[in-house]
Amino acid sequence: DIIGGSLGGLSTAISIKEQNKSIDVIVHEKHKKIGYNHEGRRCGEAYSIEKEWNRWTPRKKSYYDEIRRGIIYIGEKKQEYTIKSGIAYILNRQEFISQLGKQAIELGVEIQTNHKIKSLSNLDGDYIIDASGCPSTIKRELNLNKGLKGVTYQQTIENSNYFISDTIKIYYIGVFGYYWIFPRDPKKKEVNVGIGVVKDFGYNLKNLLEEFKRKQNITGEVNYVTGGLVPVGLQRPFKYKNILFVGDTSAGSFPSSGQGIYRALLSGEVAGKCIAHNQVHRYPYILNKMFIKWDVMYKLFRPINRICININPNLALKMLEYWIKFNAKVSHQFDIKK
């Protein structure tokens, strides 16, 4: 039984069936449609892939454009990156999830839509996959809902003066989070403009975003609003008895950027392979090995950054600048423009 018919849940279902067709797989999706529901657009929709994960490359209809340039602002400083082709995309996330759903059905997965799972007692599968998102349905029930969380608020703006089809912009504030401006549908000249903070410091994110839009002179009509909790880094435990946690319930998002799409896909793929080959006990080890370095780096950076903020906010921004450059270098995805 798989709880959740989004990225993590569907990649798990696909992986199981690809590895072992004899296993019965049921996906329980609370919405009436796969992908085309309000949770299908809960993030900025930017998606990048490391070379070893390229099996989840989106098909043309499921992305708007490739991302070839990233501009990062840290305080008053600007750093520009070129991004290799075939690495980063602006997804039509709803269509991408819908295509994964169709692929799962073709492989023999049973998808039950409009079927919300409220408790473990509703399920009787040999294995249960919790891909219910953040916060996790099952982890809340079992009192396992730990791990660092962030909060986001985002507006989609059409006919925007900031639309550049292949360019993303990120503005790091240093003290509490960052803003982003990502392109979306070129036919509407849409941009996703949002703010994310680590933990909930009691800020009014809508007011902060409106102030940011005024300062940057971002114009256009708001046609969509979303937001919510974001899991920052790994969310342990990854496994509990016969339950495997995937996506936001385990792999979370990259601490420095909030990217979680390919973490969801990859954790689902690994969980599926472990189930198909009767090696479920290896799932936590594999997931930890894939992503632990990013968590370690972030846990080292956070306390140092807090100390720098107390000493001098400009010093904190300088530390953040080094941190971002280091992340880009480690990922092998970007070339830094001198």
C-alpha cells in the first residue's frame, strides 16, 4: 500500500513494478485526479538532476523550459552561474505527476483516487509506503514527526516584467531565509515568486513577499497562491517496522536550496527496489549514504552562521556567499562566471 499519488509515491510504485511485476501495488490518492490538484503546484517547480539520476528526466510536455542560467544575490553581491544543458528544468509539475501516474498504470499499478488514508488501521499490505508529504500522515499518528521544517509562501504572477524563460533568481537574506523568482509558462509570461524561511519565526510571509515585490518592482497579475511546510534536509526515521517513508517524509529537501523533487523521485525508486528484491532492511542505509553529506555540511554551517549574525550581519552574508559557492562546486551542475 502506498499513501500518496505524487512524486515519491508514484516513483515507488513504478520502481516496484519494473523490478518485480508479480507484486501487487496499490496507490491511495486523496485527490480526485493524479497531478491536477492544488497540491500538484506546491513548490517553485524548478527541478535539477545529477547525472546518476537522469532516468527521471521530464518529457517535453511536462516542462516549460530548460534552466540555463542562475543568478544568486547575497546581500548586495551578485553571483551568476551557467547551467549545463539537460540538467535543470522548469516543470509543469502537474503534468509531470500525471505522466508518472499513467506510466504506473501501464505497469499494472492500481491507483485509487479520492481515497484518503487517515490511519494505519485502514491498510493491510505487507509493506506500507508513506508518501503523504509534509507533515506526514503516518509519522504524526506514530509520534515520529521530527526533523527540521521550513515554511514557504509563493505567488504565480502572469504578464510579469521579470519573465526570462531560462533564468532563475534567488535572493538570500542571510538572517532567516531567501526569496526566489522562477519563470513558468512562457505563453502567459508567468513567474513563481516566493519566500522560504527555516523554522517558523512568526514572520508574515505574505507581507514580506509583497515588500520584496515592491522593492524589485515586480509587476503582473497574481493568478495562483500556494505555500506550506517544507522538510529541510533528511527526515528520520526512514523506516519503521514494515513502513518505509519516501519523499518529503524521509529524503526531504536540499538544505541550502529547498529543492525536493528529485529527492522524492530517487527515494521512491530506492524504496521500490528494496521491496522488489526483499532487501527492505537496506533502505535506510542507502538513503543515508546518498544524502548525508548535504546534511552534515548544513549542520556545520548553521551554528557558524548564527554566530556570525550576532557578531556582524555582513560577516554572516560573507559566510553565506562561501557556502553557496561551495554547494555549487560540490554539485558539479554549475559553472561559475568570474
